[in-house]
Amino acid sequence: MTIIDGKATAAQIKQEIAAEVQQMIANGMKRPHLSAVLIGHDGGSETYVRNKILACEACGFTSSLHRFEDDVTEEELLDCIHQLNNDPDVDGFIVQLPLPHHINKERIIEAIDYRKDVDGFHPINVGRMAIGLPCFLSATPRGILELLQRYHIEMSGKKCVVLGRSNIVGKPMSQLMMQKEHGDTTVTVCHSHSQDIAEECRQADILIAAIGKPGYVTADMVKPGAVVIDVGTTRVPDPSRPSGYRLSGDVDFEHVAPLCSYISPVPGGVGPMTICMLMRNTLAAAKHEYY
């Protein structure tokens, strides 16, 4: 059993990006600039944005942050997006999710210039991804693909089961794992209304758990020798920790890990790669690689 070290892999990739940025500057180009829009004071969102700013520093990017309170109006948010769309110094930007309930998420995402949509959420990027055209890929699925490739895990022709059908992970992950240029696997997607999920999972050579239920995948659901990728990051109470909580994945790691050929832990698996791939997308935006 090999533990997939997303933290170490992400650190290596950030070094590669930093070297490329140095070369860009030496060639007279400007530093890539990633901007973030943060609404409210959600603890998870605060942490994610802080980590993204730190990643920008490690990669040699310029970063900026636009903060709003929970009572921001949709029009104020759209005005900020309009300004970022038209700022020639900003190569890419993200609007940190989730948004307050009174904000229409779809309207916000569609307002972002797809050429600066480094989260890969805009319908144009999603559509281009679906038919295999160059685009900004959603960061978490792209990070998972990168891990599978860097660990030289054979994918072509394998059976892949994706647990979850979210727009951010499940749907794009299943599309990419099916495409010949990426995973080239046979894909089954399971969700809350799927019949006999355990039996579906037991058939998987590659199992990607993104269902948002701590410890959901148990040992009896995993085929011996399978590759298991855990995308879950749920805060569960833990009085022994100073924070009062710990991060739990969707996989019962202790009992599942001994069965696997490869498994990603939580934390330290997919999470660091998600932020790292956001950096990759920003670099691509700065170089106008896709549009």
C-alpha cells in the first residue's frame, strides 16, 4: 500500500511554477496576478483563501483580495466582477464559494469572464471540458488527475467509480476519467439515489470518493488492490484538538488503507493539489494558453 502524498507533490509543482515565472519575468513578461473575492467570514472559506494567497507567494504570483460582508448586494458583487474582468493586470480570479443565500450563484459564475475563470466553473469552460477542448479545468479534478499521473497509476481501460455528482468535483471528474486524453477509464457515477452503491464500489479499480459523508467508504466496499482517492473534507468535532475539530475524509482510512494499492489521505492528499492546480490555471491564463 502506497500513500499518495498530495502535499509533497503540490510543493514540487509549485517549485516548477515558480521557475517558470522567473523565466517569464526574465523574458520581459509580468508576474501572473490572481485575485480572490471573499464574502463573509466562513471559517473554511477564510482558510482556503489564506492558503491560496500563500500559494501565490510560493509561485511568485501577485495576489489581491476583495472582501465583502454577508449583506453585500448581488449588484455590488457583480460590479466587483465587472472591474476584475476589465482589469488588464488581473490574469485570473475566483469568487470563493459558498455564497450567501440571497446571491444567485449561477448569475455570479456566468458574469465572470471565462478567459479569467481559473476555477473552471463558467459554462463555457465546462462545455469545452466536456468535448475535450483546451480550457481551465476545475481545480480538484485536475489535481486528482495530476496525482494519478505522477504516481504512474495505470488508468486506461480500468473501471472507475466516482461517488458524488457535484458540479465542482463529481461531474467534471467523471467526464475527465472517461476521456481518452485523460483517464481513458470506464466510469460509473454513484449518488444518493443509486442502488447498491457498495456493490458498484467493489467493482472499482479506481474509486474516487466525493460524496461529503465522513467515513462513508468502508472496507467492505473496496476491492483489494484498488486505488482510492478521498476528496472529502468535513469538519467533525474533536475535543482533543485546539481547534475543537478535525478534518475527516469520505473514506474510513484506518480500515480501508490496508486493502489498497494506493490511497490518498485527508488531510494532505487532494486538498493541497486543488490549490496547486488553481496556480497552474492562473499561469496558463497569464500566458494566454487557452484563449
